[in-house]
Amino acid sequence: MKTRLTETIAKHFSACMDMLLPRTCIVCGKKLLVDEKHICLQCAIDLPLTHFWSRTHNPMADRFNEKLQEWLEMIWEGSEEQDTDADTYERYAYASALFFYNEDAEYKNITRELKYNRNIPAGQHFARMLGSRMASCAHFEDVGIVIPVPLHWKREWSRGYNQAEVIASEIAEKLGAVMRNDILERVRNTKTQTRLDVEEKAANVKEAFAIRNAQALLDAIGSGHDGGEHGGHVLLVDDVFTTGATLNACFVALRRVLPPEVRISIATLGFVGE
Ligand SMILES: [Zn+2]
């Protein structure tokens, strides 16, 4: 009874707040109804979901894995670390995204609001949507650690937060995994990627990431659920997947420390189709 009363009061309160400070749909800009959060019902119905989470092989995973092989060859080339086939052999990385990101569609606001408009609650809302869908899929069940793509400290300092970390936290909670932002660091502030071709992009981000504490990562894998039994499963998270170069670079940095039996998968809110 008490809870229902609290709910009613809360509802009236938000209705009053809506009159004073109308909330709008981040996609179409229409005024939101009391029960709607961040996005109106119509835009939520029309949200171009990828459904990638339910398929171990999908266009995002295919694109990522194909480039990954080139990356590993490029990285290990001439490297003293290259000694066994394990360096170039990779388990197929799973990949998941919530929606198809298109520059011409207003759904791009889902990630833009989080990245440029400090709309952290909206980012969390959509990250939970993705996380709960992933949590219902067997191939993400053993994810023990979720690692956000780090920002360079200067950029994070000026923005005040890392948008990938906001997403990673929510996904980790849904998967019953641990979010770790202390494993990977961005050691180089990379140039903007848009005008570079694939090889230039690779060179641009190749040395951008480093493992801050290798032992902490290995310990975390060991203590993650199912870590010992299945070798462990790490999920790398970013806001949008375009070419995958940034995620490829993070993957390679992690692989330098993680043994090949640890699977590394990726997840983003937006996926830019070709
Ligand atoms: Zn709308």
C-alpha cells in the first residue's frame, strides 16, 4: 500500500515537473508523456534494432574479425613477441550493438546525447536495453569482465566522464559481470579518424592503448565467474562501431596479456552499417 502511494506521489511529481520543465524525446523532439523516458513510444517502436546480440555471427562480428586478423599480423610483424601460432590464431570474437547508427537518422542522438550533451541517464537507459538483451543470450553468459574503451585523460578531464564507461557499467550489471576501468589506458591522444584510410587508422591507434596493470587483469580473469572453467570472457565496450579500428587496437593491447583461451568480444550502442 505504502509503495503504491509512493508511486502515485512520484508520478504526480513527475507530471508537475513535466509541466514546469517539459522533457522531450531525444530522437524526434516531441514532448514526452509521464510514462515515457528519454524516447517517445513511437520512436521506441521504430528503433532500428540490430538483433546482433542473438547471433554469434553477424555483420558487425564478421567485419571486426576480418580486420582483426590484419591487425594481428601487422602488430606481430617484426615483433619479438611473435613466437607461436597462438599469436595469430584468434577465437572468433562475438559482437553486439543495440541499433543501426546512421548519420542521416535522428537515432544518432542516442549516442550523441551521451557523448556531447552530458545526458548520462539516456546513455544508461539504452545501455541497459542492450545489456538485458545480451544477458538473455547463452554466448554472453560467461562474460566476467567488461572493459570500456578508455579516453585519453585530457579528454576525459575536459568532458568529465567517459561515455564508454557509462555504457560498460550498465552492461556489466545486466551480465552479472564486473566493470573494470583500471585495466586499459589510452596513452596517446589520437587524431580524428574520419579522413584516414584503414592503414592510416591502424597506425594512428596502434600504439594508443596500453595495459595499465597486467597482473590485475589476469587476477580479474581468474576470479571472474566461470573464469577457470571456460578460460574467461572479456567484453570490450565503446559507444559506436564504425570501422572498428579503436576496438581492434584495444583488443590487440589486451591480447598481448591475455592467453588465447580467453575470449574477447565487443559491444557498442550504435553500429554504422556499410
Ligand atoms: Zn520520439
